[in-house]
Amino acid sequence: MYDLAIVNATVVSDGKTQHVDVGIAGGLIAGVAAHGKLDPAKEVIDAAGLHALPGTVDVHFHCRAPSHPERGTFNSETRAAAAGGVTTVLEMPISDPPCSTPEVLQARKELGEAECHVDFGLFAGGGLASVAHAEAMVEAGAIGFKIFTHSPPPARLAEFEGLWTRNEAELYEALKAISTTGSVTTVHGENQSLIELFTRMTEEGDTPLRPPIVEAAEIALVGAIASATGARVHMAHMTSAAAVQALKGARASGADITGETCPHYLIFDESEIDRHGSYVKVAPPLRPPADLKALWEGLRLDEVQMVASDHAPFTPREKRDAPYATAPQGLPGVEMMMPVMLDAAERGKLSLERAVSVLTEVPARRFGLYPRKGTIQEGADADIVLWDAQEPTTLEVESFVSKAGGVGLPYDGLELKGRIRRTLLRGHTIFLEGNVVGDPLGRFVTSELGARDD
């Protein structure tokens, strides 16, 4: 007998839509059968009229604790994840101290295990050139590595120690060292020398700050280095048509490289900067409408492989009190991402199967979590979202769960098609009808070393 059965739902997973019931036992999906054909269960959820989807795997998530709990903690920000149908977050290593040593990783693991409402993995700082160090971080449980190719903000140098490379030679050595582990390195691809050039030109009033060439040039460079070193790389938060073309070129040349974009780059264009100023300061910046169109097309054609939140919490005061040029970079996004993508499917921008895949199966495969995560099939963790395509949602800043929810002004009042009714983590309901429920149940997850995503 199953512990729980979800019956009469329309299941969307692995690029397919099926009318099946799902049986859960011991936190795992233990049976999938046609409607009415499942064995008995102790508890039954009748999901008639709803879609059952795998929980989202967010591969680009920031938390500020323990150094800045006012911005967000593992508890607060994974509550936001649960509200948004995200059941696994992979946290980037920016912290104080940064997650660049096994000792810090262990400390963050223990903190996450005590506070997280969803499962979590931890990235390690990748700005290193030692095979031994890379292997030690993987042995400690790092899900992957993160490298910035531009200089960190001067006031945040301590948070970025071991996370960035100063030039192409350092990037080459770091990726070469990491390649021996089989792990994926997420790269924030913006070229430092071009940032400096365009910053000078902007100050003279000649050109916008950080135009698309800044990221496109770095993506091409990273792709070339990945090909030469055998590294597996993933490009963070792509924003532009030029970035999509650069990624296509790198993949065509044989580089083992994938890319993501984020919900704010898909639905907000640069006109939001005039409306909301520092609140929408992100890096790379918001782009013109033509770039949004290119990103949607890239997702449809698998030229952009997945969507991640780049959830980056700051307080509303930190955003409000700084001019745009010096404001902290980041938006809350973890609880808006899945609703935005499912709304896009309802509006015909992507098929529903593709919208679900770029949030679940594809990221889980890339980071070695599939088929444990990102799918509804026997043997997988019972991470399931019940979504009502018929019930509309109006996003409201006041109702956002994240501590940084007040920064989400561009989302305020946004009308979306569909509503998340319930989120389950390993068979336990963690979000139900507008409320996060239960104690923290999150577990630490690691990648299957060397797992390939083909």
C-alpha cells in the first residue's frame, strides 16, 4: 500500500503529457499507472482538473545568511522557493566567508540542513588552479563550481574570495583543474576589460553601460577555453540575442556548454529601469524588447537550455537608497519563476512540455541530479507541484514570501494565467493554497560525479 496517491491529474514530465496516477511511498515515487489502476494508498489527493509537474530545480540561487540575515536566510528564502514550486535549489557560493573551502562548505551544509524547507546543493568557488583543491571540494559535496570573470564590487571583496579569475590565463587554469572532477562550472560571463571600456564611455555619455558585447564576447571565450580544457561549463543569466548566438557558436564548435536565462530577462525590458530605477539593477542589465524575443526563441529551439531564478535578495532600503549606477545587483525571483514560465506556456510562447522541461528535467540532468530530481517516474523523489491552469494569479509585493519581496516591484500587479495549489517535497506537503506549511525538511543533495546530460 502506498503512503500517498495523487489521482486524476494530468502529469507533465520529461517532455510528455500523460493521464496517470502517482503512488508515493517512503518519499519516493513508487508507482505510476493509468487513472484508476493504481494500488490502494493510505491517503489520496484527488487532483482532478490539475496538472502534476516535477518540482522545479533552480540551479542559480543566492542566500545571504549567515552574514546578512536581514536580506534573507536559508529558512526565509527556501520558504519562498516552496511557494514558487521550487523543490531543489543550488546555492551560489557568494557568502561571508565565501564557500571556497571544505570547511565553509560543511558549515553551510549544516546551516542548510537546519533551516531549508526544500532540498539544496552548494556550489564551490571555482577561481582556483589546483586539481587537489577542486577534488577536495567535490569530496566535500560541492554540486559544481562558480566563476566570475569580472572583478567583484570593491565593498564585497571578502564575499568573492576564491570565486573569480583576473584574466584568461587564470580562467584556463581553473577550468583545466576543475575538468578532472567531471563537475560543471557555472560562469558569470561578462568581460572585465569591456566593462571598464564601456564604463568610461558611458561616463562620457557615448554608449550604454554593459551592452550585449560584454557578455557575448565572454561566452565565446569561455566556450573556446572549455573546448581546449575539456571542461563542462554552464553560462549564467544570458540576456541578449548576441549571447544566444555566442552560445550557439560555442556548442557548434564542440564545447560542453549550456546556458540559462532568468524570468526577469524574459518578461521585463530596459524600459523598467526608467520606471523602477535601482530596484531593477541586475547584471547583466535588462535589455531591449528584441532581446527578449530572441531569448524566448532560444528556449523554444534549445539554443538556451534552461531557466533559473538568479534569486539575489537585498533589502528594499538597500535598493531604494542607492543610485542606479552603484545599487546592489539582484532581484528576488525564486517564487515567481515557475508561475511566469507556466503563464508563458498558457500564452503560447512555449509548449507546456518545454516550459516544464527547462525548469525541471534539463537542469537536473545537467547538474547530475536526474533521475532523482526533475521527473515524475518510479524511483524519483516525490517532488511534485499541483498547478491549476484555470485559476489566474495576480502577483502582489505584499504577499511575496522572500525577505527581499519588497524589491520585486516590477512583478507587482502582474496578471498570470494559472496558480500553484500545492508543492510536495519527497511526498510531504510544504505549500498549500497560499501558505508554506510544516517544519524545514530540506536535505543536502550532491551530484553523481561525472554524470553526463546526454
